[in-house]
Amino acid sequence: MNRNLLIASTSTIHGSGYLEYLKDKVEEHFADANQIVFVPFARPGGASHEEYFQFAKKFFDNIGKELVGIHNLSDMVNGLRSAEGIFTGGGNTFVLLKALYDNKLIKPLRDVIARGIPYMGTSAGSNILGATVQTTNDMPIVYPPSFEALGAVPFNINPHYQDPDPASQHMGETRETRIKEFLHFNSQVVTGLREGSFFKVADDVIALQGPFSVRIFEPGKEPYEVSSEEDLSFLLG
Amino acid sequence: MNRNLLIASTSTIHGSGYLEYLKDKVEEHFADANQIVFVPFARPGGASHEEYFQFAKKFFDNIGKELVGIHNLSDMVNGLRSAEGIFTGGGNTFVLLKALYDNKLIKPLRDVIARGIPYMGTSAGSNILGATVQTTNDMPIVYPPSFEALGAVPFNINPHYQDPDPASQHMGETRETRIKEFLHFNSQVVTGLREGSFFKVADDVIALQGPFSVRIFEPGKEPYEVSSEEDLSFLLG
């Protein structure tokens, strides 16, 4: 299967600027793209599409790439189909997914990804690459017509993965508990991707990069860690 | 409007047994009910209905109340309609809400609540009393046919409310950020209810009880705190 994905847990790590920790990887990922289509629909903090676009554009200006906001295109579907690269930023996964359905962009996105056009996602923009968005951390502030996502990879992604805090006195569920609950109702593997780590998927090869191992949740198994040196090909089934 | 609600943030506070901190309040709330119908559909940790029921039953045995699991009734709707008291436990809000829709229990629940039958909710069981479940903290592990909830109160509830941790280096959204994002897309007031605190609603009177103030989120306003001594009647509109 053709695909060329950079799947990041977060756009920003603590104490660093927007996409700064990923700069070299972004340049490499989009080496052959002069123009990149930006999908601002996740609207972090309720930002407008244009506010979010202008924020992201500064980073891409600095690396000499032209960023085009999909919200500014008169024909979004064709704009996407002719994209040389796509970047979907983080924010609220439900808001993002609903906007993709409302604007009939799910199939065009699947198609362009399957043609091997480089796609980068951070946080919610990564989440939608999975089978479903059902391992998002976000609040369901809008109601999308389905939880089914792009399925560019067969597993589900939990971005911003956090380990349980042994000192916590909070009685709400830990991330691990939530993902285990997910596996009572769903069968796909879940990857807990920590901030600063990311997947690179080139066709049928997947690699983990960044400082942390990934936590793997499978039905009927205790969760376990896989490091960036180990084989992750089982994730692509 | 008739209603008799005990809306708790959590069933259990740190270092204490199940419902232990609420024991006196539960006894008072269900003083006139010999038999209480338990709704186990939120399935915490993926527990079966019967496992969850047996767990909750121990507490009610200790206070001399008969607990009846709705999942064990041949006619759930009539069982609910003839209930003397209702308790909906926590777990996953999406799983709970979907089960209520699937079993056609939304309207019967609304009706029995509107007759003033005492209802107690903890966590997810509280969340469903609001206008919608869109301020839940839970993962969307199943897809309910709607996010609309019971509307026994006109506001939304965020149980297990947590203040931002100023020392955190995590880049995921804080609870406050998430609720502010909710208010970009929705108009109802949100109440951030901390663990150990709870609302009592008797017809058109609402009181906050427990050790903490409640954090109020309204569109176009900075969030603010209201203590248990202050008037909360604006919440009932």
C-alpha cells in the first residue's frame, strides 16, 4: 500500500516552539513539496481557521515552504487532490472529523494519501489516520456522523500518551484504564504515542522515532513497550 | 419542575471505600425507598453488568437497601417506571448513554425523574443528567446515536474536575482548555465538579455540598468559582 506518513504525538514539546523539535523531519518529509495544504479544522482553543492557518504558516515560511489553507480554497476537494503535501494540525478531534465529513473530504484524503503524497499529522491530525478516532483524549464538543477515520494505518492512535502518575490522588481513569476499556468494545491495536515521539510510515514499513518507546495495547494482552530499535511491522498487519 | 437529584462528581474519593464519603447523603436521599434500581451500563473497566451490580450491592446491603440490577429485569422500562429510587454508577459515559438509547430508556428515565423519584448519579451517572454528555472526560469507545442526555438540569456537568497543574510539562489540553473549547460550539453553562463535591437538586432549588467550590464556565466569561454558601439558582435558569 502506498503511503508516506509522519504521525506525531504533538506539534510542540515543553519549552520549545511550534514544530521546532520536528523541524528537520518536516523538511525531510516535505522535501519534494513546494506547496503544502494545511487542514486547520481541529481549531485548537476554538481558534478560527484563518488564525490557526496564520499561526502554522510562520513555521512553514521559515523553512521556505508555501502553506495553503484548505479553508481558503474555492474547491477544497480539488485542492486536496492536487496537493503536493498535506499537514493536518491538532486541536479537537471531533471538530476536525466532523468538518472532514461535512466538507466531504474523507474520501479525497484517503485517495491522496494512498497515492503516496506526504501527509503529516500532529495530535488530532495524527488521530484521524487511525481506524477510528475512538482513542482520542478530546471532549466530544460536536457530534460527527461517525467515529470512523481515514484508516491510513490499521491501528488506533492515542496521542499525548501519558503514563499513570503513581502519586496521583485523582480517581478519574488513567489513560491506560481508558484504552483498556476501549479494547473491551473494539479489536484494533492501540498505540500510546508519547509527546516527542512519532511514527514514519513509508508504504509497508513503519518506524518509531523520537526519545520514547511506544506503548502497545492489544486485546487480551497486558500493555507492553516497543522501542524504536525493535520491529513494529506487526502494526501494519 | 419536580426532581430529586444527588449529582456526585465521583463514587469514591482517594483513600476511602466505595460511596463511603457519601454514606449519610445516600441514606438521606433514599430514605423513602426500600428498593433502588441500579443502572450498571457504564461498565467501569469493562466490567460486566452483573459484576458491577454485585460490587455496588455490597454498599447498599450495608445500609439496608435492596438494590435491583436493571439488567436483570425482564421489562426494563416498567422496572424503571415503578422504581422507588434510581442509582446510575460511573464508568464510560458513551457506553452508558448508548445502552440507554439502545434499551429505549431515555424517555422512561426522564419521566421517572420528573415525577420526583430520587435519582443518584456518580461520575458518568451524573454526566447524563445534563443537557448533553459533551463535557465528559471519557473516551468515545462506542458511538451513541446522539450526545443528547437526560436534561434533568439545563447545564452540563464535568465530573472529576481537575485544576490545571502549574508544574505540568504535558502539552495536552487542560480540563479548562477543553471546556472553553466546548463553549465555542455550545451555549449551555458547564459546571466543573471536583471529586468529593456534589449537587443536591430538589425541584427548583440547587445546593452544592462537599469540601470544594464549583468552577463555572459560561460563554463569553472567564471561568469563576462559586462556593457552597453562595446562590446557585442561576444554574437552573
